[in-house]
Amino acid sequence: MKYKVVISKGEDDWYVVECPFIPGCVSQGKNFEEALENIKDAIQGCLTVSNEKIEIKGE
């Protein structure tokens, strides 16, 4: 599956990358390529967490 990401220059010339489709899914890298690789890992982690069974117990 393909996801759009937004990449911008952050502090100290690091690249900050986020996936707007997945709220809170953000990563960074020292260069453009590293930022893209890191967001792939972040997306996979976010999707894994969101697919886990979540049990909510009442009072």
C-alpha cells in the first residue's frame, strides 16, 4: 500500500517526515533517504499497533 508523506527541514538540518493519513506517525533522518526509510518503519509500527486487539473494560 502507498502512503503520502510530508517532508520538511527541521532543526539542525535534519529532515522531518510525517504521514498525514496516520495521525501521530512522524519520524526524521539526517538526510532525505534516511528520513524516508525511517518513516517506512514508523508507518509499519503505527499500523501494527492500530491492528492489535484493544480491550476496553468498564468500571
